[in-house]
Amino acid sequence: MSDTQGEKSVVITERSIHAYLEDLAAREPTPGGGSVAALVGALAAGLAAMVANFTQGRKKYAAVAPEVEQRLTQLDQSLQTLEKLVQKDIDAYGAVGVGFAMPRGTAAERAARSAHIQQASVQATEVLFAIADACMDVGDHALWLAKHGNANLVPDAIMAALLTEAALQGTVVTIQSSLGFIKDAYVVETMRERLAAYDSVAEARKEALSLTR
């Protein structure tokens, strides 16, 4: 890491973009893909919210004003959620790393190490699901705004939709990889079933791109 020990304890979203990118590029396990996905999702939420704000209060869009207001509120909530998840992913995978660094010289130590890794891996994967869920919500709002929001900002709404699609797809890949570390077959099967909820994202991407033609 490029920062001093005191600076490392600061929530990463309260630091500069430059500092985040330095940490991301460093030979350190965190921040990693999940944190990036949450950040990309937050950027998409902000971009979609901008489109909603430029739609709000315009006579031309009076018919959809109540819907825009509701979606803007939800986008603000998603943005806050995803911003927190940027750090939560770092903390969650940091906990997994702590487990792998635990001693394993005795049977008791190996058991404690394994238990820690299992618990931390499940918790880290749940953070990834939270990121994916939030990205799904943002993508839905972005696609709706591309169709019904301020026509001058359609490219911004489409970009928000595409950003959430990329973040979601990357998160799904990371979840699938994480399942390999979880030994509880029931937990793994349940999580695999939950992944099916994100299958519609490819269709949403096609729909978003069709709006540019």
C-alpha cells in the first residue's frame, strides 16, 4: 500500500480517487473486484440520478414526474448502499485473508483456521450478493430513464445501464469463484440458485444498446 498505517484505517471512499487507484494497482489483495464493482455501481447510480434530476420539473416530462421522483429517491438510496459496499467488500475479503494467514501447525489450529475461512468466505460472498442486487436496481432505473427521462441525456442513462451490467456480470463471476471456497453444500446450492436472478441482465444490455439506434 502507498499510504501510512494511519491513513489505511480511513474509509476508502473518503479518500481521493488517486489513492484508491494506487491501492487497487498495488500488490495487495484488497481492494479487488468486488470493491470495484460496488464503485462502478455507485457511479452508475449517480449518473442515473443526474438524468432524473434533469428530468424533474420539466413540463415536457410532467406525465412521468411522480415516477421520476420515486426512482430518484431509490437511486439515492442505492448510491449510498453501494458506496458503503465499496468498503464492506474490502473488509470482508480482508477477513478471509486473515483466515488464510492463521497458523495451522496443530489439529486445533487447523480447525480454527478452517472455521474462520468458511465463515469469512460466506460473509464475503453475501457482500457480493448485496452489490449485485444493488446494481440490478440501478440498472432497472437507468434503463427506464433512458426510455422516459430527459431525451438530451439518453446517452448518460444508457451509460449508467451499461456500467451496472458490467459491474453485475463481474460480481457474478466473483461469486461463482468464491463458491469454490465454501464447503457447506447446502449454502453453495442455495447461492447458485440465487444467481439465477441475474440472468436477465444480458437482455437489459441489448435493450439499452437498441435505444442508441
